[in-house]
Amino acid sequence: MTVNVTAILTSIQQLNPAEKHRLREYLIDALTASSSTGTVLEEISERKHKAGYRCPACESQHIVRFGTYATIVDGEPVKKQRYRCKACSITFTDLTNTTLYRTRRLNQWMKFIECMLEGFFLRKSAALVGNVTHVTLFYWRHKLLSSLKQMEIANFQGIVEMDETYFLYSEKGQRKIRDRKARKRGGAAKKRGISNEQVCVLVARDRDKVTFSQTLGIGRLTKVQLHNAIGHKLSKENVLCTDAWRAFKTYATEKGMPIYQFKSDGKVRTKGLYHIQNVNNYHSRLKGWIQRFNGVATKYLNNYLTWFQVLESVHHQRNEVTINDMIIKGNLIPSVETYDTLRLSKFTN
């Protein structure tokens, strides 16, 4: 088919200002997505193999090139390299065991990451991405977040603020719920205070904004859970600032760490440099952000904690740098999650 560029330009001139603006936005979006996708794939390949090629199955470094395969980028077939392991004979690609593995719409991932950084709902994201259902995007979201949550944070330095918060245990999306009736729009707990209906989330943060957030189990935080979660990130040189819960005091005493504790009555909020206002503000922002989902299934809660942590680290900014960085980091960590493993996963206390 011959394209008459002159006729197209003539038609564009006949558009009104609003239509020209829409066309401009569309072209910028389409061209940026196409070029960014190619750049991202190259970056993933270079960073993933910076220490040499390695077999994802047997870890052998005896790898040879084994032809190419075609993938679709912005509607056009693009040839990518395939490799073969001489030790175990399996073949693999740069995207094997990554979030993007077997994804047929690579170019649409860029738009989806943009929607995630904006915090859009799945149905709105599906409308913006196009030709993808909100159900597919749900699994895209959790495949990416399952990889990102495996990223190791740096060791804490200096003063470390630490406090736990609680979310209502939820089996949202489960067809058959035992022992209780289904809740609507998040619902509320039947028991007062902290009980086995509450999921403990620990948030720890130093003054350089190095942040840890993770579910630790049902009910009150214990010393063992605290040690297993972040004990390897703390040292005797850290100073802990926590609420008055005894597990923090017991842990700090056993490890020989100085600790300042603040009661929830708010009468004494600071002791010089020492306070827990940063971590409490983080709790407040997290709770406010997560309310939009009208309850989150507890088995996916760690993924949402990771999502919010990413948004905080980029200051909720959406641009080409943050979009590319998010998808590159999410594909450098090995992931074997599939739609079935995500759907059938369970929360373990």
C-alpha cells in the first residue's frame, strides 16, 4: 500500500486545535514507546550478562549462540538472540526467567509501567494501554512486583526508626472463604485491637531514607520475626528509635544496641535527634495510598508494599528515566512466576 504523505499532511492541517493536540500526544507516545522498548531490551541484555553468559538451568558458562527468534516491538517483528548451553543442551534468551519472558506485547509494557507510576486502576490502565484486558494487567503487575520485592536494600546507617502497623487479613478474590462471611469494600475486623485478624507490617527507615517494609505474620510482632526480617541489616553502631512495644526493647538489649522508645500517647514525641516521626509519616502515606484498592488480598500485600516503596523512591514522578529504570530492575532479578503460581499462591504466617 502506497502512503501519500502529502495527503496526510493536508488532512492534519484541516484538524482543529484540540484534534491536533490529541494527534501530537499520540505520536509522541507511540514513538517514545517504540524507541524506549528497544533501548530497554538492550540494557537488560547488557546488564544481565555483564559477568558473561550463564545457563539459567545449570549455571554453566559454556554458552554458544543458537540462532535468533522474532518478537513484536511496536507492531513490527524484531529478531533477538537465542543461546544454547553446551552442558545441559537447553536453549534460552535474554528474557528467560524474567518478568517479560513469553510476553507478546513488549512495547505495551512501557505504557503499563507509566500507568503504574501514576497509580491508575487496572481498568483505566487497560483502556490506556489498549488491546490488553485488566485481568492480564493484574498479572503483569504482580509478575513485575514479585521480582522487584527481591531487591536487597543497603545496610542501615546511624539512627534507624522502626515501627509496626497493621492491615486487616484479607482473602479478596477468593471464591470460597471458610469460617466467616465475605466482607464488602475492605470491611472491618470483628475483634477490637490487635488480633489474629490483623497482619503485622514492619517498616524500618534510616535518615538516608533506606527503607524496609514487609509483612511479618498474623498478630503482634515478635523478637524472632524482627531478627529474621532485618537482623542482618543492623549492627551495634545503629541507634534504634521505636514505639513502646516490648519486642523492640528485648531485641535491642540482647544485641547490645542503644534504643529510644516513644509511647503512643504522644506526650513525648522527640528526644533531641531521636524520634519516629519519619516512619509514622510513611505509615500514614502508605495507608492513604492503599485505601484506593478497597482492601488488598493479604497474599499480595508484600507486592503492594514494594510498589509503594518504588513510588516513594522516585517521588511519584513519571518520566522516561523512572519508567525505564523500573522495568530494567524488574527484569534483572530471576523470576519464574506465572499466572498460575500467582493465582494459586497463599499467605504464609
